[in-house]
Amino acid sequence: MRVAALPSFLILLVLAMGFPPEPCVADQPCQRGSLRNSDLVDLTRLDPTFKLDIRYASSHNFLGRPVYPEARVFLQRPAAEALVRAHQKLKQQG
């Protein structure tokens, strides 16, 4: 009975460790290592003074009708915070 449990344990161990990464293919982007967890933030919650021009939330696009119900922007937190810092510096310059 112990021998029969060994293959199940090995399968669980391999699944817990994750599958080996796909090999990289020439002339294609290749991701190595683990990816950062998603931390999307609404840009206007960090700085409500941003003026958004989200064309697909209005009829001012090639379809002539809104695709999104509202104009919102979501970015990964580091990018959003960097954009807020740049926006604040530009506001100081007018």
C-alpha cells in the first residue's frame, strides 16, 4: 500500500511546484521567473485632477457609439504612482 501511495505523492509534489517553463522560441518575447501579482488601481482615485479622454466611452470613435459604460483608467500601481508624480510636477509648471 505504501508503494501505491508514492506515485500519487509525486504527482502532487510536481503539481505544487508548478510545471517547467516553456522553452523560449527565437524572435518571440520570453518570460522567465514568476510574474508580479496584479495590483490594478483606478488612476483617478489616486489623483482626481486627471482629465480622461477615453474614446470608447463616448461616441467619438470609429464605431460612432460608446463601447464602455464609463470612462475609467486602470494601471498597475507602480505605473499609476509614477504617472501621478509626473502629473503633479507638470501641474506645478502650469
